[in-house]
Amino acid sequence: MKKATEGSYTRRLFQDPELLRHKLVEEAQELSEAVEPDDVAAEAADVFYFALVRCVAAGVGLEDVERHLDARMLKLARRPGNAKAYRIEAAKAILANESPPSASPS
């Protein structure tokens, strides 16, 4: 399955889209809260990993992502970039199913 080794965590993520979704939200939250440079780097690495797994699972390559970034760079008019309230609430709901903040970080 997408060349992931049998029994590997990556393969498990390919087979469990809900787990992948939860991990993406979790890691993005941890990145947004990280302060120390090494912590920011580690959490960004986690976000990149899970984002790449999601891309591969959807048949999306880095060239596809790059094309979207390039197209955005060329836009003259932009939305204000405010956070979407419904996405914030959805993330809260997803994170409510995770371990409480007192649990050890992953």
C-alpha cells in the first residue's frame, strides 16, 4: 500500500484515514504552541510527515502542492487570511477526543 512497509506506522496511517486526520490536527496544534526553536522544528517535521502521508494517500505529489503555491504567489487580490471559525470549532472537537493536556507529549 503506497510502498509502506507492512506493520509500519505509515502503513497504519494509510489504512486508517481517521487516525491520520486526528494526527494532522494534533501535530498542527502542537506546532502552533511550540516556542523553543528545536521544538518548533520537531513539530514542523511531524506536520510535514503527516501532510506528506495525506498527500500520497490522495495521489497528490509535491509538484501539485508547488503548483498551488506558485498560483497563489501570482494573485493580486487576496482574502484577508483570517482564521475560519468553523475550522477552529472542528479542531476543538477533534482535539477533545485526544488525551488531556497533562498527558506526556508525543
